Amino acid sequence: KERIEVSNKFQNQLKQVFNDYILLKDALINDNSNDAQTAAKKIGQNLAKVDMKLLSSNEAHNHWMTIQKELKSSASAIEKNSDIAVQRGHFKHLSAHMISSVRLFGINQTVYSEFCPMVDNNKGAYWLSLEKEIRNPYYGEAMLTCGEVKETLE
């Protein structure tokens, strides 16, 4: 998917959602399901503040409609569930759509797409990070450094 030109204002609103995503990722790294629920709630709140009227092209608007719906449903599922294993399952879906949104629209920040091959019965799963150093949100303390950087998103 190619980068779609969008306004800085939209990118900044998306970045707020991304910042909450990072809080959620860190909560999962730390095996903290309560903090994960709190961060997921913030994702939902900041998603609601993203103004899709800032998207002038139909293509951007249509992509955002789909992504936003998926982000909202995954964040909501994490917020409503205190079982960390269940939260991590929803985090996989959330991450896939967060990666799409950062790839498509950008957030004016360098972000790393990271991958662990062992998640989900060896199907593997991605997540986003601000650091190249691997800190695995799918396993937390159990396998903190399992994974690798797959892509750098500017």
C-alpha cells in the first residue's frame, strides 16, 4: 500500500492514537492486563477525536473508515477483557490495522514494524515499536526478546 498524502492535522490526530497503542504495547510487555485495559480505553477515546473530514480524497476516506472500525473493535475487546492472553489475541488484530494506518498516512515519526514467528501457534504476529530493540508484547517476560525488526516506517 502506497502512502496517501494527508494533512499534518490528521497525522497528529492519528499519532495520538498511536501513542496510546504504544502504552498498550508496553502494558502487555510488562504483563499488566489492567494497564492494557486503560490504554485500550484511551485508544477508543482518541480514535473518536480523529476528524475524517480532514481526509479530502475518497481513497484516504475509504481506507480510514475500514481501519478505524477495526481499531475500534479490537481496542474495545481489549478494554472489556482482563485476561491477558485474550488481550494479546486482540492486540494482534489491532497491530495489523495500526501498521496499515501508519504505512498509509504516516505520523511524522520513525516507527519499527516488528515480528515474532511463534505467536498464534507459529503463525506469527507483528507489532509497532519506537525502538529497534525487541520487547515482545505477545509473551512479555516469558520471551521478552523473541522477534525481529521487519520494516522501518518513516
